Amino acid sequence: DAGITQSPRHKVTETGTPVTLRCHQTENHRYMYWYRQDPGHGLRLIHYSYGVKDTDKGEVSDGYSVSRSKTEDFLLTLESATSSQTSVYFCAISADRDTEAFFGQGTRLTVV
Amino acid sequence: AQSVTQLDSQVPVFEEAPVELRCNYSSSVSVYLFWYVQYPNQGLQLLLKYLSGSTLVKGINGFEAEFNKSQTSFHLRKPSVHISDTAEYFCAVSRFGGATNKLIFGTGTLLAVQP
């Protein structure tokens, strides 16, 4: 298994609070991604990174921000959590743009 | 922009029967194609991928898929399924020659294998 660790694995938070999810990799892969998975939608890209301090938006980026200060860590922040952000969040990594992506185990976030 | 359609949200099948999970894509540029599997409460695992070359691609666990450019399809098949194949299957595309491996996923097909 690719060395990807997501933390926390489960979190319940209140509406309006900030939340940070962490993705840590030990593969030294250049590309990192955050997806959310919702029933009926499959997985949708939130943000991605193509190097340290190089990030860009995906298709559902509103309400989310990311940071990557080190190759191994990619943080996803919900600035003010809303119930619509209740979801399962997956981190993925890939070595290059045309190589396969490896996924973490996911973080189940519930916003109440 | 690319999009992926998985028309079947759920496919019930009996053990040892063959199965086909359908995937169609839309894109104005060439794409890479992938099938991922997700077992309950787990992350996604790559089953197989098409980057170039032979249009028939073989993957893990006895699965294969055929790329059909004229029909813009990438259907997944297995000649004989097992109970352990029960999982959700996602088809995905990424843009050929794109800046990153940004995957566009379909909505998934739940394969339910019955004894």
C-alpha cells in the first residue's frame, strides 16, 4: 500500500467552526489531491497541488482552502464548516501527471 | 471538459456469473481511462488503466476492460464473479497530456454478488 495517512479518520464538528484535515505521504510524490465523496456524485476534486506551495482549485473548491509547505503534507481547511460539507474526504497522490493515483483511507466528517 | 457516465447505479449478479459494468465518457481531447474499486469503509484501489496501446486492458482480480474510441466507452468485465467482488466500482478519466493527473469520476456502480 502506498504510504498515505489521513488524519483524523472521523470527526464531528459544529457548524461555523474551522476544521483542518491532514494528508501525509511517505512516497515523495509530487502531486497531491483532495476529493470529497458523496452519494450520487462519486468523487469530486476540491483542490490539488503540483509541488510545494503550488496549489490550484478543483471543481468544488468553494469554502475550502489548502496548504502545502512540505512535500509530504497537504492540509485541507474548511474555513467555516457547513452541513453541506458533511462528506467523506479522500486524499490522493501521484508521482507524475500520467501515473496512477493512490488514495488514502478517507476521513468521515460530520458537520452538525 | 471531460465527463463520465456510469448508467447503472447498482448491478446484482449471482456468484460465478459474468458481469459487465458500463462506462461512457465525453471529452474533446484524448484521455486516459481508469477503473477503481472501493470496498466498504476503505479507500479506492486501482483495478486497471488505459493510457495507450492495446485497447483490451487486463487488471487485477481477473477484471478486464476494453477501450472503444468510436463509442467513447470503457466497459469493465469479469467472466465469473465471486462474493468477494462485492464493492463499488468507479470509472474515471484524466486529460491526456494534462498538467496533472486530475481525475474526473463517474457516480459509481455498486456490484452486488449474490450466492
